[in-house]
Amino acid sequence: MQYNKVEICGVNTSKLKVLSEKEKKELLLIIRNGSEKEKEKARSKMINGNLRLVLSVIQRFSGRGETADDLFQVGVIGLIKAIDHFDPTMDVKFSTYGVPMIIGEVRRYLRDNNAVRVSRSMRDIAYHAMQVKEKLINEKNREPTIEEIAEKLELPKNTVVLALESIVEPVSLYEPLFSDGSDTVYVMDQIGDTCGEKDWLDEISMKDAIKNLSEREKKIIGLRFFKGKTQMEVASEIGISQAQVSRIEKNALNRIKGKI
């Protein structure tokens, strides 16, 4: 995915304006308290002045089969929601609130409106936790602990942890942790493996068995068991009847079992 290209959705990304924190606060106050005409003008400036923030966020979602244009548009929706709901009187930077909102919008888009939603109360706790975190950083000149944040909020530690985790993007197993220039260590390399030798051998046998299937059989098995589609959905996508899908699937599974 080419995020470094000059134009995304007709926007010249090389000429995106970046607002200072003072400019953002002034615009947000106008959006909150100004006349309708002033609000509309300030809102437009705030959106255009934070498009680079959207661009930086969507780079986290590279390699997921989505175009930069689509993700950029979705990210802008998240930006607009952040602008509309942000309280400029709170002692927290706009980006601290805006980034999770943009990430959340992109994640919802990628999950195709998954039914899982973060409750309003949980978002409010996360919002206040971020505010407290920034204050503690300024006071102590270090990253505060969860216990310190929870104490300030007068909430149980577990509640604060759940709230903060609810607005954080999950870390990819392929997220690099360390590189010495030749070998890179990824998150998945740090995860313990509970599988025994037999499980690894079974997995190798499974892969070898699938390799011997025809292209149509591979596609049907992939759609059915790796993408979770029904036989009706597979039939519609491939252009054959459900009965044919059922027969091909059954034969393929029998061949796989025979190989294993």
C-alpha cells in the first residue's frame, strides 16, 4: 500500500498543513462557542489541519488488502467525530483523543461493522485516564503506573486497564520488536508455544495434503474453513451449485484425511 504517494483521495499529501496546539485549541473553542458561520469555517480548518494525523494513523493498517484512499476516507470520518466530540476545556491534547477515535473508525471499517462495541461509560473512563496520565507525566517527568492512574480516578485498577485496552489497537503478531540489521525479532517470536512435536508434524502433514488438492478444491476449502463462509456463499462466489460445493468439499476432506 503506497502511503507515501503525493495524492490520496484528491488531497496533495505533500502540502498538508499542520496546526500548532494553540491553533487547534482556538479553532476548537470557536467550534464549541462561535456562531454557525464561524463554527463551519473553524471546523473546515480543523479538519484540513489534521489530515496529516489521519495519514500517520492509517499507515498502521498497511498490508490488509485495503487501498490507501479507502482507509484515508474512513480515517477522516474518525477525525470529524473526534472534532465534534472533543472538549477543548479538558487539559488534554487533541491528538491524544483524536488518534484512538481515528483508529477505532478504521478498525470498525476493517471488521465490517462487527457487533462488538465499546460502551460509552468505558470510553469516558479511558478519556479521563488519558487526561490523568498526561498530568502525571508533567508532574513526575515519567510514565505513570496503572496504580497511580487508578488512584487518581478513584477506580479499581482492573477497570482502568480494561478501559484503556478497549481503545487501543491490537498489536500485530508481525510487529517488529528488535532488529540488529540482519535478524528481526517479532511479537510472535516472544509468544510461548504450547504445541508439542506431534502438533507440528500434524500441521506439516496438513499443509502437504492441501498442496495436492486441485485449485478449485483449495479455493473451496479456503473459503469454507479459513474464511468461515457457508456452502451457499461459496457456491455463489465460485458460480456452481451448493450440491457441487458439498460434493467437492467432501472429496477434498477425505483426500486430506487419507494423506494425514
